[in-house]
Amino acid sequence: MVEMSESAPPARTVAESQSERSEIVFPSDSNGIGNLFGGRLMQYIDLVAAMAASRHARAITITASMDHLDFVAPVKVGELLILKASVNRAYRTSMEVGVRVMVEDVRAQKLRHVSSAYLTFVAVDREGNKLLVPQVIPVTVHQKRRYEDAARRREMRSEETQRKKELRSELSPDWHL
């Protein structure tokens, strides 16, 4: 439990915690038609997002949710995957991290967007108690837009959580979601 007397760490800019990860897609990462498994891509997304969240909080962070994930285009065996993550907004003990995934065509020196995701992380101590996280200082126009968009997504997540609670209360005791 977070102590009420604790004060949040000093705010940090988005740039202080941005993370990047690169992966080559191997046959063991793909399905029968040579496309990267969606679950493997989700793993990579979670890892790069966790790095950004941990850098921002300067603490252990745990994934609370993967709110939104778009598979825009397939990724083929042999392609170079580039994943970039940044903290869009921080709240009391949680933060939203956005991840953009691209494939790099090294010969043409071009990037192709293949996926985007939003994840929520919570900062915890070694015993699993929640920690206060620093607020985010968006600097660029793009970062400010992502900061504002994160607030709207949080509101939608909150509404969805409430709807799920209401649905659970209406279901018979032997039905589980």
C-alpha cells in the first residue's frame, strides 16, 4: 500500500525513459506461412514497454494491462523488427506506455509501421507494494498529443472496468469471466 505521506518523485521528461529494442524474426518465431506469431510480438512489446516504464519509475514495474494492440501488417521471417516505447502519461502509481513497432528495410533504409500498442504498468517495491511514480513532462507537440490522448484512453478503460464489474454482478455464481 502506498503511504499517504509519501511524495511523488520529481517529474521526468518523456525522453528520459524512451526505450528501443531490435529483433530479427527467425523461423522459430513464425507460423506456417512465415509470419511472426502475434504472441511473440506481444512479448517483444511487453518487454520494451517494461523497459520504458522501469526507466521512468526507476523501480520494478509490472504489466497491469495491454489496453490496445493493432496488428497493422504481417512481419515475415528474416525481417528486422524495431520497437520503440515511451511513457505517455503517469498517474499516482501507474503509467501508460505507448509502443510503436516497425520493420526496417535495411537496403532501402525505410521503415514500415506494423503494430502499435498501449500498456499500463504499475511501479512496485520488492515486496509488491505500489510506489508513487514521477509525473511526465511532455515537451514536443507529438508528446503533448500523446499525453492528452492517454487521459482519454484512461477514461475509456475506467468505463470498461465499471461495465465488467456490473456484468459480473449480474451473472450467476457459477459463471466466470
